[in-house]
Amino acid sequence: MEGKRLLVSVLVCLCHMSGTLAYSWNQTKPLVPAVIVFGDSIVDPGNNNQLKSPIRCNFPPYGQNFYGHQATGRFSNGKIPTDFIVSGLGIKDLLPPYVGYELTPQDILTGVSFASGATGFDPLTPVIVNVIPMTDQLELFAEYKEKLKAIAGEQKAAKIISEALFVICVGTDDIANTYFTTPFRVIDYDIPSYVDLLISGAGSFMKQLQEMGARKIGYVGLPPIGCVPSQRTVGGGPERACEPKRNYAAQLYNYRIQEEIDSLLQEPSFKGTRIVYIDIYNILLDMIKRPGVYGFEEATKGCCGTGLIEVTKLCNSKTAKTCSDVNKYVFWDSYHPTERAYKAIVNNIFDNYLQYLI
């Protein structure tokens, strides 16, 4: 694990270059048979579309740069990280949602996303906005496994699961929304104790996922939440500076989840299991602080509307215009990065972490 810790601490950001190194991994034969994803809006390709929830984006201008300009439910102007991951691994072009999507046998064989925008490890987080809890995502995975067995047979299905890449990306909404925006948790928890609550949920989730057959898990850390446009607006004062308490919470979470991962890997039952912590905090913070290095011009507001607060239903084609050149923006709306920023982040992941996962 010392090597992995060293890897996490090395802030090598090559993604502003051509990105050819990252995508040289793409070969004729896929590097893993499937990618299976759990988490929130960063990796949700449309699972919220059928929910009676305000956290949806299956309407314009979302998806304006996606194939056919379709608003698929991806929280961006185009592709999201999991799409770049599966294409970079040579599996398929897009990772589909599991809920409300007509999946083909090939979709099942090569993986899906169970992620639900605005969910979290705090049990209260998904309840507030009626999205899919992390525990329910595991139940959906159990259902998926049965479908996989029906298509591939029990032996091949078990092999696919054991060799698949699992990705977990969640926690931002717990901190940004449940803790700092609502009054429900801040009364009873300070930041360290609230982070402990989230880490406890994360640890339990990884244990259950491993018991269900996962052997290669990439755990994505939190971004610099206080520097996200909406959080600058609500917490950064007149200057809309990065809000330090939110960033502190994210950094503490990232430190504690690495400890939790190390602890789990010491357990005998985790022998033969890989869990790799993936840092996105520093790459995104560098984009925000030095946008020009990556070819961006605007990193403090989103492309949609004023860029200060618009997200989900406030970012709609009837009331919110979009910027003239989305490629100049790090953020699409006030909360989610652009397709171009996501691609740079995934390039960084491929360059620095992929060798430890496959």
C-alpha cells in the first residue's frame, strides 16, 4: 500500500497534453470484460430520468454536445467520465444506465451504471431529493447479476464479475447539500464527525460489494467542493472565493477514505482484492487555478445561464442561455464539469492509476 499512497501524493497532471498516453491503453481486446459503476451525478448516465425527483437533466441544454444533441440524463453537455473510461478500455463507446433503459444482452455482459445523481452515503441524502440510495444500488446490482447469469451462464458470469472494473464515485452531495445546505445534520455533527459517518457508510458498502464478487475497485475521492461554482456563490462571499470549510471537508474525507481502504485490505477476506484510491481533487483544483494550462478560460462559473447557480431544472433551454464556446469552460452548469474537463480528468486517471487496477 505504500506504493499506492505514494502514487496518490504525486500530482502529475499530464492531461493538458494530447492525452495520447492515456488512450494508448485502448486495444482491440478490452482490458477488462466489464465496467460496473456506483455513485452520484458525476457518473449517472440517466438513472434518475424516471424518478419523481428534481434531480434530473433529461432536457436541453443538457446533452447539447452529445450524439444527436440528446439530453440522455447525463449531467453535462456531453459525455461523462464513465463513457471515457469504457471507451478508453476498449469495451464500448458509452456506459448505459441500468434503470429505465432497454438493455441489450451485450449491455449486460459489458457493464452498466447504477449511479443516481444527488445520492450519498449519508442515509438522509437520497431521501431529501428522492433519488436512489447506495444500498438500493447494491440491490440493483444483485438483480443485474441474475440477468448476467441468465445470459452468460453461472460460471462465465462469475468470471466477468471477478475481472470487471468497479468504480465508486460518491460523497459530494452529502457535504455540499445535506451538510452545508440543509439544517438536518449540522446541528448534531461537526465536520470531522460527519465525515466519519460517511466513511462508515463507504466501508460497509465496499465490504458488501466485495462479498458480492467485486475484486477490482477504483474508489474516486472528492473534488474541491468549495471551488465548484454554486458553492462559491452560496459560501464564497462577495468575491465568490473558494469556500474553505467545504474544501476542508473534502480533503478530510479523502484522507479518511484512504485509511479505510488500507484497513479493509488488511482483512483476510479481502485477500486477492484490489481497491485503489483515485485522487481527482488535485487535478480539478489545478484546472480551476490554472485554466489556461489546460486550454480553458473560465473556471469560476458554468456555461449554462449565469453560471453562478443554475443546475438541473434551473439549467433549461427556456430560461437559461448557454455560453458561446463551451470548450473554454471547466464547468458546464454550476455543479458539474464539461465533457472536455471530464476527458482531462479521465486522462489523468488512466495515466496514473489504471496500471494498479487492471
